[in-house]
Amino acid sequence: MKPIDTLEDIERELSALVLLDERLVHVREIAGDVPLRRRTADFAGLCNIVVAQLISVAAAASIWARLDALVVPFEPDVLLSKSDEDLLGVGLSNAKLRTLKAIAGELKAGLVLDEAVNWPGTVAHKRLCEIKGIGPWSADIFLLFCAGHPDVFPIGDVALQAAVQHAYGLEDRPKGKVLEKIAKAWSPHRGTAARLFWAYYRVMKQGRETLPV
């Protein structure tokens, strides 16, 4: 399975998407540039996602900078060697600390994160969610932006739900199985579909013209 590594990959996937669903032609016109936003598919990449959950971008960056300075190099063994006092001292919550330790334990037990792009989307999602503290959204964000998985769509993401509702003129915000069914039509390019609708949502929130198709 070829990962999404470059902007050229995104353009190729977008061209394939509009052939699968002609309604996406208008979505693509409105969305404008669709960014790549790639991170490393490793321990640091997944931990960074956990750290950033439910806090502001500025707070996440500050905590991550302190954590990254404490855990050198940023590897499972090094993190596990640090005391809870030191790790909590950088600003982590107890719950996030437990999750980081759980990730470290899984990697020490043999999980290879950079191989996730080669797993089918549902398999990759399920495997990451088996790590204590990693939920569906975190798993999908890692698969999309760290592993570059081409066929993952975070159905629980509120921005994606709102974007699909607006773009397709739906009465209600599609959630769960409803959005999963809609997104299934975009397989095996769901990762780029997610990027496209995030770009569309950005334009939508700016108040520019985004008529439903």
C-alpha cells in the first residue's frame, strides 16, 4: 500500500477521488490547496498526538518542548527510565502519562509503528486502539499524518462531520455508521478525502461561499 508522502501523492489521490464521487469536484474547487501535514511514524509521532489532545496548540507545543528536552533521545526505554515526578513536571496529566507509558511498553514488546501503513485501514485502526489510552481519533490521526495511510477516515472528527454535512447539504451532521457508509464510497482514497474535507471546513469557517453540491 503506497503511503501519502508528497503533495504529488495528494494530487494523484484527488484525481482518483473525483472519479469515484463527482460531488467532490465542487468540494475540491472550494477547498483550494490540500496540505500534506506529515509527521514521523514513530514513538515521538504518536506521543505528540497524545500530548496535544484536548488542549490548545500553544499549550501542547510548550509541554512537548519540555518533554522532548527531558526524554533524550525520544525512545521508549528513555521515557520509561524517567520518574513520574519528572514526567508530570513537564505538564503532562496523569492520564496522558499512563498512555505514553503504554505506548512505550507496546513498542518494547514488538509493535513497529512505521509498518502501520502496510496494514489494511481497519486492522491498523484496531491495533492502535488496543494500546491503553489510544482512542479511535488518535489512532486515525497517527495513521493519516504519521504513517501516511491512504485509506483512513476519522469518522468521529467533528470538523469532518460538519464539512460533509455542509458540502452535501445534509439535514443532520453525519456521525458513526452514517459517515462511515458515506466515506466507504471513497475507498481506497479515504485518507485524502479526509484532508480534502478538512481543507473545505477551513474555508467554510472563514465564511467564504461554500454552496452544497
